[in-house]
Amino acid sequence: MRYYLDTQTLAQVVFNSDDISPDVRALLEDGENVFFTSSVCVMELTHLIQTGRIRPASKKRKYSAQETVKSIRSAEIEIRPTDILHLEQLAQLPLYEEHNDPNDRLIVAQAICDRIPLISTDSKFSLYIVSGLELIENR
């Protein structure tokens, strides 16, 4: 099976967090599964590291933003770019007052368009199930 990881879940996987739910951990450990993330998630994760909003917990070494892509590749997660079809899907999504983050909406649109379930920690992503999002909650 194929799965997309949202930004927070991507960070949890790359930094070996204990916060991954048992169900999601089982998916990650299943060698038959393939994992993707959006280039938007990589951009967000890099920004969060650079601004200090995410500090990977590692007592052995300091983690830098420059290592983000290398770490994602090491975790065997394929980074997928957004394209015109994803932008067209984004334009079709309803704009919810309680969830209007443009990056999150593009991540959702990409998962819907590619017909790949999205693993997310964000409970607001459930708003998009009616738009065709297949959501796996990492909580």
C-alpha cells in the first residue's frame, strides 16, 4: 500500500519520535508499504527546523536543516513535487474558516489527487474526507 506523510508525521518518522501511534508504527514497519511526502512538507519541515520551532531530540548530535532531505531519503520516503493537477484539486477544495492554512490544503489536495491515503496528526484534516481525502490519523 502507498501512503503520504504530513509534515508532523514526517518529522516524527525522520527524528524517530516516540509519539507515533501504534497503528501508524505498524504501517511503517510493514516492508510492503511505500511512503511519500509532498515537497510542501519538506519545505515546511526545513522552515520549522531553521526557525527553531522543531528541535529534533538527539543527545548524540545537533541536527541541521541541511540534513532534512538526506534524512528523508535515508528513511526511504519519496519526496513528490506538486504539479498543476494538485493545484487544480486545491482550487476545488472548500475553504473552511477553522482550517485555511494554504500549505496544509495543498498537502491534502495532493493526497486526494494522487488517491493516496494521508497519515496525519492534524485533526482538522478530517474536514476534507467529504472531498475525497482518505485519512489515517496518527494520534
